Amino acid sequence: MNRRQVLTAAAFLPIGYVVQGCTSVSQITSDANIIADGISAILPTIQSLTGLAGGAYQTVVNAVNAIKSAAATLSSATGGVAIDAAQAISASIATIASALSNFKVPPWVSTVISAAETVAPI
């Protein structure tokens, strides 16, 4: 089973998939957009289950926006700019994980964040 099949099967966890490794910029860009869209989709549920608000909520929203921005940059970047964008994606995923670490999140949220960290390009 590949990550796209898992993703399709787990509609309620849009980013809950495991990756064997990315081999192209287009794949990394696609994965980053899936991560950002998935976290955006589950953020209201996380918020209602955990009481996530204020600074922590805004940190997650800003990190999701940073992932989207870096993915857009990565899609047409080369060399050092591409490396910087890939690193920004990974850093933003780490920021989301850190922001949520202070909250008692359901196990599936931890699974989603772990999967996103696994997919992170760098």
C-alpha cells in the first residue's frame, strides 16, 4: 500500500499517511500542500477538542500558511532557494508539533503530526 492509497482511505485524517521518501520537487510540493490542507481541515476539530486558542492557535495557523507559501516557492525554485523552501516546510511542521505539544490532543492528531514530520523533506 502506498501513501496515496492510505491518504484516500483515511479521508477523516487528510494527512495521515506514511511516506517512503520523496524523490522530486513536485512530489515534495504536493506533499507540503496536502499537509497544509489537511492540518487546516482538522484544525477546527482540534480546537474544539482541546480548547486550542490564542497564541497557540495563531501559531498553528501561521505555520500552515508558511507551509503553503514555502510549497508555492518550492514549485518553481532551484538551488539554494529550493533548499530554503524545503527547510521552511520542515520547520513549520515542527512548529505545529511544538504548539500542539502543550495540549492533550487525541491520539489521531499525534499520528497526523508524526506522519507530517515523516513526510517533511528535510
